[in-house]
Amino acid sequence: MTRITLDSNLRHKLPDVTQPFVVCDEAGNLLGRFIPARLEPPLSRDEIEERKQNKGKAYTTAEVLAHLEKM
């Protein structure tokens, strides 16, 4: 993955980096989307294990709806 380091001038031009945002060139063409690292919650060990065990599992619509109702 390419790494870009922002200098202080560009860093001050950015919005308060608390929400995802898009980066465009002068013509308005989309260059990319930026999601601040601090917005990504760390996974617990239980969540990691559950994801490993469910890898490749297909869920039915009913299963998805039942899961969403629990939330």
C-alpha cells in the first residue's frame, strides 16, 4: 500500500478528521475516500474468532433480519 505523509500546510487544510470524507482534484474528480483510523473500533478476540469461524458462510434473509432485530 502506498503511504502519503501530509506536511503541516496540507494537514491544516483538512477538516477536523472525525468523519470520513472524499478527496477530489481541482476538476472535481474523485481521487479517493478517507476514513480516519481512529474511527475503526478494534475487534475483540471473540469477534475475531467468530469471523474466522463464519468465513464463507452464507446467511439467509431471515437470519440477517433476526440478527438485526437483536441489535
